[in-house]
Amino acid sequence: MKSYLEIKIPIKYDDPWMEELRSHFAGIPVRWQKGFYHITLVFVDDTPKGIDLSPLLKNHLAKAQAPELTFDRVDVFSVRSGMHIIHLTASEVPEEFLALIESIRADMKAAGCVILSDFMLHVTLGRLRDFNIRLPKLRSLAKSFSMPSLPLVLTDVDYRVFRGHTIFETLLRK
């Protein structure tokens, strides 16, 4: 079963800085995400049959404190298909947050889960499938955007089946 653990990001499509960002990319056919903003902490490509990861995840999350991240940069990367992802990220990430993620990922791998992707802190804002627009041009445009600093406390965590239902939701303590 494919599943993922995400932490929700409390931003909105109609936030003023998002409207400015869309204006900044005017003329480029970006499919802007209109909600469901999150950071994928771990994407599980396959879980061994009969394994319930919920207790393992709940154990980690019960001890975790809600991280405060300051999102201050917009950037772009490309995936294997060539699609470009415009995303929000943070220049500095608390070590405790990164340690939590690595600990969860290590325990999931130890339980036999297949995890093919590395962790990359990003919040997808938009996707671009125009292969004629090159990554350096998009990255230059992203870097020229004046992103305000957004300090956010992240409390809402969701463990979900890929393209399916929520397995469980929890709140991290502040």
C-alpha cells in the first residue's frame, strides 16, 4: 500500500502574497494548487502486508512538539517526468524537526517499508507541464519574487493512503 505522512501548512490560495506570486508568474501556464498545502514528511511506496504503521507513527508524534518554520523562499525543481514544481520552502529548518523526520523514516524502513524518495522540505504551490520553459528561467523568476517571511507553527498531521482516505489525524503539542 502506498501512503504518506504530511504536516499541513496553514496558508490560503487567496493570501495576498500568493496573489502577488501568481501575478509574478503571469503569462506562464502554471496550474496553481488551490488548497491542501502540506509538507510530505515521508512517502511510503510499499508497506509489508499485515503491518499497521499507525502505532509506530503515533508513538513518534505523541512525543513531538509542533515545529515553527519560517517560510521565506519560493523556488522551483523538476521531477523525472520533466514537470516543474513551484514551491515554498524555508531557508532554516530546526534540527529537532529534521531529527523527528529522520527517526520516523528510519523506523518505517526498519519495519520493512519501501521508501524510495528522500525528504525535501517543500510546499507545492503550482505545477508546470510546459517542457519548452526551462528550469533555469523558472528558478530565476522564483528567486526574483519578494517573498515575505511567514513564521508558522505546524500542528496538524495527517497519515493518508495515497490518493485515498485519511488513516488518522493528530495535533502536535505547542
